[in-house]
Amino acid sequence: MGDPQVSFSGGSFTVTGYAPTWSIGNLGQIRLGDHFQVTPPSSFTDPQIKLGLHILDLTWGHRGSLWLEQSLTMGGTFHLLTSGASGSLQLNNQLLWQPIRDLQFTFTFVMSGQLDQTGVTGSVNFGSQFRITDNKAVLGGVGLRF
């Protein structure tokens, strides 16, 4: 029997879920196969699906939490040249671990890769959408200086 040859190009796995009372930080720490609904492309064969889920799980396990933290700590500064005013806008870091009343999420993983006798090679790119409903003002902070 020869070595396994499994490859896929641009395969998109969609992960969706509903997690009331969770925090976004919790999403970065859990294992995908344990809690989420994963929808693989219908055109994938069984070996492609198994390989894709394995790569997705490894990627999320190593980078999921870091990626979520980076997404939540973005911000920026601005300066108005005519008036001299300046300021900054940054998302509140408390949001990462703040339990949220209603949290719905969708992650999309787009993979290209191959499994052969030398191992697994490929790339994984992912994006996300969150729908957050909360009655607390924890989402953002603005600072102004004049």
C-alpha cells in the first residue's frame, strides 16, 4: 500500500456557535471538536475532512487565543492639525474575559494543503464574525486631549 496522498485547495470550513454567558476569551481556549458545530465543504472526501479538521484543530490550539487577544486590543490615535486636539480609541481589554449575555459567532477557515510521505504542508487563513449583546458598557473607551 502506498503513502497517503490527500490534498485540498481553498477548502472552507465554517464553525458556528451560540454561547450565552461565555466570554470571548473562552472561545480562544476550548477545543473545536468538543463544542462547536463544524461544517466542512460538501465536496470534500472523508480523508480530506479528517485532515482539514486535524489542521484546523492544531492551528486553533496554537494561535486561537493569541489571535482573539490581538483582535480585541486594537485601537488607534488621531491628531487634528488645525486645533491641536488629539485622542485615542481602543477597545476595552476587559471584553476578553467579560461574560456576555448573548454571544453568537462564526469562524471561517480557508485551507490549502497536502498530506504525503513527507508530512503535512499548507496554509490556513481565518476570519470571524461576532454578534454580541450585553447591557454593560464594556465595549470601548475613548480618550480626548485638548
